[in-house]
Amino acid sequence: MPILHEKSQYLIARGRVYFDPYDASEQLTGEIDLGNCPGVALTIATEKAEHFSSQGGLREKDGAWVVQVDRTGTLNCDNFSPQNAALWLSGTHEVKSQAATPVTGEERKVLPGRQYQLGATAANPLGVRNVTDVTVTLKSGGTALVAGTDYNVDLATGRVQILAGGAIAVSTDVLFGYKPVAATYDAVKSGASAELTGALRIVSDNAAGGDRDWYLPKVTLTPNGDLPLIAEGTDVVAMEFGLEALKPANAEAIYCNGRPVAV
């Protein structure tokens, strides 16, 4: 009989990535589907302690022991959802509501040629968007300014431009009035934490090779690299995370299982 050679198994890796954040008590809270992640890679580096014999004229290594292993990597995600943006910013995502409550007498000191955001406060620095019925009135005397002559307005963004050459010639106190449209919207803000801790799961759907699912029960994700806010070109925005796989107290650092097949 001829010698039987091992059949090579080639792999073109594809799959879906899920991150399960820990809460303050290091309890898992439920997996987040990160969407399209075109790159997830692991890097393993080891450190050895070495011993050399001095019993002969030639110093020779007679022992080596692995004493440290680091499991790191990267995760790239181009699904720029509000939830993923909050992860990259180590912050929070919430759905806010904007009430259709008319606003009158929002006082601002304005200069000709400048633009102003309606509804901007310390609690809501981005202000309001999608407004109607915008008015601008001089605080002193109550004179109503004229749209298109004294000011322009962008209703979609809630921005008012004070026109040079209009009724306002110097720094002046005015009162803005407007009505926001009732709606909900996504809101993301950064946080103080520099990294995220949780579990990482990869459910494979490989282009070539058998599907193998990966599970890392304790990882830290650290935002890394650039996040283009404005860019020339057609490349989609991608977020990069540094990844470190840690060993939990009662588990292994990395698991990789194939799929059971009925016989």
C-alpha cells in the first residue's frame, strides 16, 4: 500500500464578531453584534528563561523554559454604528428625545458675520436640530430682525447666521425663538475609561476551510489609531481596537471549536 499523506486544510477566514462587555462586577451583560469587521488578528509572544552551563570551556545553553506568554492582537471594524462609535470612544450611547416645546427668549450675544447654534447648553452642547418658526429679536427695544436681511437660518441644523450689513453692527444681545420638531435621535459621548473589558466571540463563516468558532472569555479592547471626521476620497471609516486576551481565574484564554456534524 502507498504511503497516505496528510491532506492540507486551507483557510480563508470570514465571520461575525460579538463583544460581551463586563459590568462593574465583571459579569457579562450580553453580546453586541459589531457588524462588519474586516480584520481580527491574534499575536502570541513568549519569553523564555535560559540557563547556561559553565562546566566546560564553551559556555553552552543546557536549559530553557517558557515563563511568559502575551496574547495580543487587533480588531478592525468598519460598521460605524452609534453603538460601535461609543465603544471606540470608551463612552456611552443613548437614544434621546427632542420635544416640540416652543422656545422663546434664548439670549445670546452675537456679532455680525458669525453663526450660532440654537439650543446649545452645557448639558447639550450640540444644541437642537430640525426646528421651525425661528425668530431673532433685539433684547433692547424688542425690535424683530428680518430673515434674509439681518440673518439667515438653516432649519435642519438649527443654526443662525447674523449677516454683516444688517441691523446688527456691533456686539449685541438678541433673543432667539424657535420650535423644535418632536423626534428621537442617537447620542454618543466619550467616557473616562481608556479600555473596555469583556468576552469576544467569533462565529466563523469561512470562504475556505472548515468553520471554527472562537471564544475569548476575557479580553480588553483599547481604541487605537485615527478616526477620520472629514476625509477626501471614498474609503469608508474604520475603527481599530488593540486587543489583549487574558486568562480568567477558572478558564483558558482562548477556545476554538469546530462544528458538530450529525452522523
